[in-house]
Amino acid sequence: MLKSSLIKSLVFSLLSILFLKLMTNIVSLLNFNFLIKIGTGYEIFNNPAFEYPILKDLRNLIIYLLCLLISHKFGHLFLYNDKFKYLTAILGITVAATTIVFQEYKGWDLNLYCQNDLISSVLNENLNIYETEYKDIKPGLSPIVWVSLNKICNFTIFGISYPSHFYWVFIFGVLFSIKQGLVNKYIDAFCLAFCLNLSFVHSIRSANYGFLLACLLAVFLIKENKKNSYINLFVIFFICALKIHYLILVVIYFLILNQHFQFVIKLFILNVIYYLFQLMVYQNSTVNYFETLIDGYLLSELEIKAGIFNPVTIQFIQRIFENNLLNYSVLFILTILLYKFSKSKETKLMSLSNLFSRNKSYDMNYFLLIINEKNINLVIFILCFVPIIFYTLGSIFGLGKFSELFHIISVVYLVFNLDKYEKNKLAI
């Protein structure tokens, strides 16, 4: 049974990639202006959100709120069937294909770690490599991960290199992880892979593997919560070793919500060994790495003035108050209030994760942890359907800075509606 399931997930993932490749060929042939705009996010990125007319921005925010109101009042008319998912999937594959074909800036995160001239500096005791920049991107990975990525960058087989084909490897892993470990329906996996929080399109642009890691993390956290396994432990450790800020989520998930203390202790020991090893091999760079973290890397983010691509709660608050003490006080109060009104472990996780403010769209997909058969349609509607609609229209007509609010409002909406929706579905 398990073998059959693995084969089906594998075939589904491969066919989806072939379909995406076919779509890129069709898009290239058509070369329509509106497809170019969607692929480049033209009106979003070429016209900064802060320069977008305020009245139009308010209009978009009102439309977004109306979408949520319709979902709240009339969700029973469409959320209990899969029809809206097919439009979501069509838009998702269109955005993905056009981004691959027309995007001029893909790969900026990966390219930073592919620079060979920086690798020799890892062992330099007189140089802090974490003060370097590449196209306004600063490094945030530990030395051993940096060196490993660089070796992968320079590995070529049959003329194919990882940097130039990143998104094909990436989407296969995402599709397979979601279908095999999280959902049963193919359409659900398709929507989540291509549309969740606009993660795939953002990953194509940045070549950041955060979405894939978030998918794997969700799968193995759920596995470990059901049955203890050293395989689960080492996979989760490996993911956290690649992105240290996921440790915060794991602690919240196991220590606070599931009281799995032994797992957290084991994970902590593995991380201590791992970073002591790095300290022995790359002493200066490892010290500089932790200095970077202490200086605020875990709680800060690259400021992108592209609204909808910047769903970091603390940054939106910062734009209002411009005082760090006040900013974090407001964030803390909002988080506590959300947590207080949360009823299930799933909604409590969503609430607490707002303290985890380094939340790029591809990193925040630990929201996959809240998905079950009862709420999947609501989650896809709020975190897939609505974002892909706004991104598609925004690429053609523009979006303002208030689009940063979309995600924040969505989180609040889900906290207050997930439990209610699940109860209503059970009653039907």
C-alpha cells in the first residue's frame, strides 16, 4: 500500500513538472504582453508599493476584506466543493510558467553563495564574510552550509547545473512532499505547491529553498508527533541546520504545544555538536555568524517595497511606529491576544508564530502543519486562491503597501474561523 502511494506521488510530481514545462513552451510562443507582466510581476516590482496611489490601495484592501466577508458569510456555498480550486490551479501554473520564462532576476539568493571569490574568505581570520553583500543581499547561512552550497553550485552533470535548473528540482520536491506527506487529493497538492503564500513564484525569483524545507519540516514534524523515530529526528535536525530559525518553530511545536520534551533535548544536543564542529573548522566565520544572528538577523528581514511579497508582521508595524520597543510591544500584545482566542493547537501555532517575525513567504509555510481534511478547502481559499488572484491582477494593474496587510489579516481570519469551519463541516 505504501509502495503504491509512493509511486503515485512520484508519477504525479513528474507529470506536473512535464505539464509546467509544456506551459513554459506555450507561454514562450504566445509572448503576450499581459503574460509578460504576470511573469515579471511588472506593476508590482517596477512601480514600488510605496508610490502606488493611496485611494487605489484602499480600494484593493476593501476588496480583499470583502473576499474574506464573503468567505465568512457564504463559504458554505462554495467551500464544501473543489470547483474554486481549479481556477486556483490554472492561475498558479500560469504564474509559475510565465515567471520561469520572463523573470529577469531569478536566483539572487543562491547566486550569493555561488560566488567562488568569497569561499576562500571563510577561513580568513581577518575577514568577516557576513559583512559582504551581493546585489543588496547579505548572507545568513552558517559557514558549513555556505561552503556546501558553493560546491553544489559548481557541480555540473550533462551540461545541467543546479543554479540554472533550480526550480525544476525544487518544485518536484515540493509536490512530492505535499502529496505524499500532507494531503490526499491531487488538486490540493497542486494548489498548495504552486500557490501557497505565493511561495513558488517568490522561490523562482530568489532561488531560496525555504519552501521545500518548510514542506519537509511539516511532514516530519507530523510524523514525529505520531510516532517517535530517529529518522524524523535527523531529518528535522538537517532542516534546522540549513535554516537555524526553524529551531524556533520546532520548539513552539513540540515544547509548548505537544510537550515532547525528549525530542527537543535530543535536537538541542545535535545542534550543539554541529555548531561546535563548525567552530573547530571555521572558527572566525562561525563566531561572525552568531554575532550576525545576535545583531538581529533572526528578527529582521530584507525590506522589499513590493507589498504583497513582504508579509512580515513586524515590518508593517515598524512602518507605523518607527520605534523598536513600541513595535515589539505591539507585536507581543497582538500575539498574546490571538493566542488567547485560539482554541485548537493549530490556531495556537499560527498565533505564536507571529513572534517568529522573520517570515518570508517561503519560510512561513509551516502553516502546512494546520492542514487536515476538514479545513483544507478554507486554507486553500485564504492562503492560495486569494493571494494568486491579487498577484495576477496586481502584476497587470499594480498593488500598494497595504497589500502587506493581506497576510496579517488572513492569519487573524484563520485563527477565528478554522475551528468554526471544522465544526460546521462535521455537521454537514
